[in-house]
Amino acid sequence: MNVLITGGAGYIGSVTAELFLNNKHNVIIYDDLSTGFLKLVDKRAKFIKGSILNYSLLCKTIKENQIDLIIHLAAKIIVSESVRKPALYHKINVNGTANILKAMKKFNVNKILFASSAAVYGNIKKLVITENSNKKPCNPYGETKLIGEQLIKDYKKNHKNFNYVCLRLFNVAGASVSGKYGLLKNKPYLLIPSINDSFRLNKEFKIFGHNYHTIDKTASRDYIDVNDVAKAFYLGSTYVNKKSGIFNIGNQKGTTVKQVYDEGCKVLNIKPNFTYQSNRPGDPDVLIASNKLAIKELKWKPNHSIKQMIISDYKYRNKNL
């Protein structure tokens, strides 16, 4: 296939691109490099610098490369920033997705894989979240991802041959199995890289929030390895040939911030050095995925542990930053 990956110069995009390339597909990376890196673009892929807000360039890219499938990862994704800049998040995440669908229609591209998020659920009471759980996002980032899903579902209603797979990603961590690709940011927004940086740089780690309704009062999340995420996209590329669906991608296991920190200290033999800070706005207490539907329909399963995520990320960041 000719596969277009928007946001392919980013963390998840680079690992996903590598998997598709390893399986002999043609990959075109489309990224404006606002948060992505040229270093994360596989040399076997074709790279086009562009924004998903640039409709004419999207059209040109799809036409000239005879795209069969779009993997849409390009987005603004930081919860705390979305609270401060909601208009920016709606502009890029919603309008950008609408542009992609419009360009797909123009050139009769009828398959899309969409990177959605656990943030669409918000702070709901259920311990384990299924795809049918109530969707009540508690921050603008989650709202824009839910709107993106709805745009795609509405598009299908009017285009019978169009299929989609939306993957609601939980908390992604780790580096690629090859060691070539990972989170290449000096000030990461994700937990495990942030913890590892505190270890690498011998700095105090700040745990945001100590009054959540969890076992140790720190927020509990479902962590999923980036290689398992890439595999879900790859399996989705086959599924989308015949069907559409929305799937949670997680481990179906909650781990608190403090538990992750303690595990990092243990596996890397680091002495603890942390303090508790105020809660971040918009953060729910617990988010744990039911992954049964993805296991059943996509024939997917997670294969990596928190320990593996911590170690692979630590090695990657030590080597590349």
C-alpha cells in the first residue's frame, strides 16, 4: 500500500512508520515539524513538510502519491496546554481532520486510521472503561478528539465504501524495539519519560496531585507500549479493508504515578527524590481501558510491561538527548 502518515515525524508516528516500512509498504510522512523531528523520519520513507490545515498541499500529496490509506496522527495533544489554548486545539485538531476527510473525498481515498484518545471519556466513575462508556471529556484536548471521531463517523454515513478505525490510545510509553525511535523531547509531557529525565539529570521529580481517589492518592492510568500501539495501527490497516470500528488500546491495568515512579527506582537502581505538587487542571482520577474488543476484532494484544517501557525509554533518551 501507499500509506500517508500525518504527524509521522512524531513519537508514535515514527514507530508506526517503521513497522509499515518493515512490512514492505510505501510510507509518505506528512508533518509540519512543529512538534516532530526530521531525525525521526525513516530514510526509507518519503517526507513532505506540511500542515494539515493546508488543504491544497494535502490534496497534492494524496494525488501525486496515489494514497491508499491515511493514518491520521497529527494533532495538538497536551492536556494542560489545551486548557490554556482551547481555540488552537479546535483549529488544528478539528479543522485539520475535516481537511483530511475533504481531501480524501476529492481523490476517492476510502480508508483512514485515526489516533483518538482515552481523554474522550473524561472523569467517569467506571473502574474499567469500555468503548460504550459515557464520553464526557473534561478538557479541550479530549473534546477535539471526540469531535474528530464524530466527523469521521458522519462522513461514513454518506460514503458507503468508506471505512475507518479509531484507536483510543491510553498512556503511550517506551521506545521502538529497534531502538531507533522514541520520544525525542527535552521537556516531555508524558509520565515515564519525565520520570526517566529526573533520573538521568539527577533532578527532583514532581508528582502532580496527591488527593485522587486511588490506592496511594496519585492519579492512576493505563500505560501501553508504543510498539503495541504501532501493531494496533498495522492490524487496523487490514481490518479497515472490510469493516469500521472504534477500539481502546491499553493494557487493561491501572498503575498510579507513584507506582510507576517506584518501579523506575527499582529497575534502574535509583534513589527516590520526589515531591508532591498541586493537581493539574483537567486531569481525571482513573483511566483504565477495557481492551477486549481490540483483542477480539483486531486480533491484537499488548506484549510489553511497565518495566520494559521504563527501560527502553531510559536507554533511548540516554542515547539521543
